[in-house]
Amino acid sequence: MKILFTKNIDQSILSQQLGEDILADCVEVIKTNPIQMNSFDLKNSSLIFTSVNGVISFFKNQFKPNEDFTAKNYNKIYCVGEKTKRELRKNGFGTFKVLKNAETLSKFIITHCQHEKFLHFCGNLAIDVLDKELPLQNIKYNKVTVYNTEEINPLVPEKYHAIVFFSPSGVRSFANQNSLEGMTLFSIGETTSNELRKYTQEKIYTSAGNSLVSIFELIRKTVKNNL
């Protein structure tokens, strides 16, 4: 079986996780570039991070959250996914709440956080769930674009039995010049799967978690069940 991963993953990890019966290739379908900007006072805003790149670019621009919950200008930090949480931890900051995707974060905020004001540090192609839903509930919300995502749109002539996707922008980039028909499709998270459904009627296998471990478990289980 031949699988294409739509981002670069160390071959030793692929071999260890997938075994000898699965051949894996990788192709980059997007690239990201941090935006340089002047940091500003976060005051008493609650902060939202929905990607690792958002966290990296935030700290590259010398933003400084205030985690002292006894202070007047305390910044609560909300994030999507364990990888994003770990990146915040690497920079010395914890999280008030971690949700699995933007949809569940939006529902949590609408239910529990009506009176907070939010700054969302994200990329230029961030999904629009939060900025569609929160203002409708009169919740103060602003996007701060701290990195750009470019869809590379590669042409992949080689044929694969399966493809693994990691983001909606990755789906769009690949589908721009390549067909998804006749292949097994693996996806990290429901948001990416929803994007895939715009391009194909093929069955999509969606991992329970937003991590490599979760997607590897799904691939092994699916292959074992003979697809």
C-alpha cells in the first residue's frame, strides 16, 4: 500500500509507525511565513490560538500575555488542539481552556464567556467559524493575522492508494491540480474532513484527535480492517 502525506514527516517516524507493508511519501502542499508587526498592549483581552504557527508568530513579535489571574489586565488563553497547547507551554504559558476544534471553541465561548473580549492570533486563511458566530452573539472578537499561509498547488502525477490531509488549506492546495477520486482519504479533525467533502464523494476516515499519533492509529486500524 502507498500513502501520500501532505506535509513532511520524518521517514524514520513513518517507518516506525506504519511498518513495512505501507510505503509512505510526503509532499508539502502549503507554506507559512510569519508577519512582522509591532506588538501592542493586550490589556484585559482573552486570547485565542487555533494553530501552532499562530503561537510561534505571536511570540516572535514579542507579545507578552499577563497570566497573573489576580491582576486587572489578566489574559485568559484559549486554544485549539494539544499541539497548540504544547507550543504555548514551550513559551512558558498555560491555557485556560483547550478545545478540539474551532466549532467546539465557538460553542464554549457563546455558552460561558459572553462578557469577555477576544483577540484571535491566526493566519490569513484561518477558518471563519469564530468571526461568523461570535459577533452574532454580541461578543467582542477581533482577528489579528500574524502569519500568511500560501497554497502551493503541487501537481502529483504518481498514483497512491491513500492520502493524508492535515488542514483545510492543504486540501484546497492539493485538490487544485489533483483528483481525489478512487483513493482512501485520511483527515486530521472534522474541520479538514468538511473541506474534503467539497471536493469528493469518497469515504473519509477522520481521526478522533488532532495529532500524528491519532492519525497513525487510524491508518493502522483501517488497513488492518482491509479498507
